Amino acid sequence: MPNSPDLRPKASLSDYLAAERTLLAWIRTGLALMGFGFVVARFGLFLRQLQLVRLDRALSLGPSSGESLWIGTALIGAGVLVNVLAGIHHVQMVRALDRGTTNAGHSTKLGISVAVFLALVGLAMAIYLISIRS
């Protein structure tokens, strides 16, 4: 039988290593999103302190608030989501390699989704920076 599961070619070691490299790249992307989200969330506090110094007021430290907190939190959430989806995709890929079946059509949904999300976050940050300037 030519279509027997035992006769299908199994994946080579380089296929498994390529899948692992892809997983690690997505994990780096997720960590970068989370780190950038933390910086953005704290950016509002930095701007408020800068404004207080300019106005020579007493420096009172409070929790960061405003749009930067929400944008930063969204970035952190996106980083977590990217890592979870990358892990799920990796498990599916390894199982497919173990079975000797690979999906010839590679899905780019995750990459395109991250790119569109970051474009929207960048636009929101630009609007935020323009709004605090005036």
C-alpha cells in the first residue's frame, strides 16, 4: 500500500529544528511586545513628572493613568497572546511532523495580525502624543 502511514516519509531533524527556531522567534516577539507595553504604560507617568518639573510644582507621585496605560496594557496582552498562539502552533506543527504530514500552505495569520495590531497601536500612540502636545 503506497498510502500506508508506515510508508510516509518522516520529517528530518532539520524540520524539527526549523519549527523550534520559529517558535523561539515568536517568543522573542511576544517578549518584546510585553517589554514595550511596560515602557508605554510608564510613559504617561514620565510625561506627568516632566510637566510637574516644568511648572515647578511639588512632585507628587501617583499611579500612571491615561491612554498610555491602556495602550501599554494592550501591548502586554498582545505579547501574552502571541506567545500562547505560537506555542499552540508549534505543538500542531510537531505533531504533523511526527505523523509525516505537513501542511503545504503555511498560514501567515499570526504575523499579519501582529503587524496590523502594531500599526494600530502606533497610530494610537501618535494621536496620543499629538493630543498631549496641544
